[in-house]
Amino acid sequence: MKVPVPKKRASVSEGSDGLQVIIPPRRQIFAMIFLPVWLCGWLFGEVTVIRQLLFGPAPSPPNLFMAFWLVGWTMGGAFVILALLWMLIGRERVILRPDALVIRRELVGLARAREYDIESVSNLRVSPDSYNPWDGRSAWRFWGVGGGVIAFDYGAKTFRFGGGVDEAEARDIVGEMRTRHRFAGSPDAV
């Protein structure tokens, strides 16, 4: 059986601000099926505790613990909902302007943008991020949040993006970005 050639996931275009790369997040089928079912059980726990707090016996220290627990439980559920929404409709937009490299993570009309001074961005490269069980960022990457195979240095720190693409596609994106700007420290820089 002949293996079909995978299609690119990201789209690269020239926008009004400069080069734009739109990268959809990696969609994990198991998580997209399992998480809604899991959230139903999570919601049952949430409703049960809220009912206990509102209609249970008079306030006491155990109720204070339940209220504290409810805050953590609610935050956990909100994180799972955001992770599921990110997988379904989120996207990463990278804009290479003449003065800045902008990385926006967009979800349902909301965006978190980070803008990096282009003259301080160096060594743009493809660099797979290894898994480290002692680094909390590795766990976030499982959910498609943060990280990626495209890296660059900015001062004394390395930043990453492109979590939704594989190395081969990342090389194409980096190549396209390098044709627009000569990043210091990159193999094509003089």
C-alpha cells in the first residue's frame, strides 16, 4: 500500500502587516472524544458540591474546605474546556513585520499576542522540544498549549512556537521567514 503524501497544516500568506503564518493546533482525536464525556462527570461533581454548600447543613469547617475545593475543581474544569476549545477552534498566528515578530494565540475572537523586537530575534531554527517530566511546560504541550518545533533566541532566553506542525513543515516555515529577514545567528546570516 502506498502511503499518501501528507498535506501542509499551516498556511503562509502575505498580509497587510507582513508575512503571516497561521498554524492550527494539533488535534488529538482521543482527547476530543474523551474530554466531553469526562466533563459530564466533572460537572456532576461540581453541581453536587454546590448543592451541598447551598442547601446542606449549617456552615462549618468542612463546608469551608468544600468551598476551597470547589474553587480548584472549577479551575480544573475551566482548563479542560479551554484545552478542548483550543484543539477544536484555536490557532496560532505568526506575523513577521519589518519591526517585530508577533506570535498570537487566538481562540474564539480572543487573542494573546507577544511582540518581539525583530533586531533582537536571533537564531531562528527548527528545534524539536524534548519531553522533560520535571518541567511543567512539557505537560502543557500535551494539551497543545505553548511550545513548538520552531525556536528563536531573544536575549538570554529561547522562545518556541509552531506546536501544530511537524519538523518538515517547520523547515518550510523557517525558510520562508528567512527569505524575508536575515536573523542574526541563523545559518543564512552573514
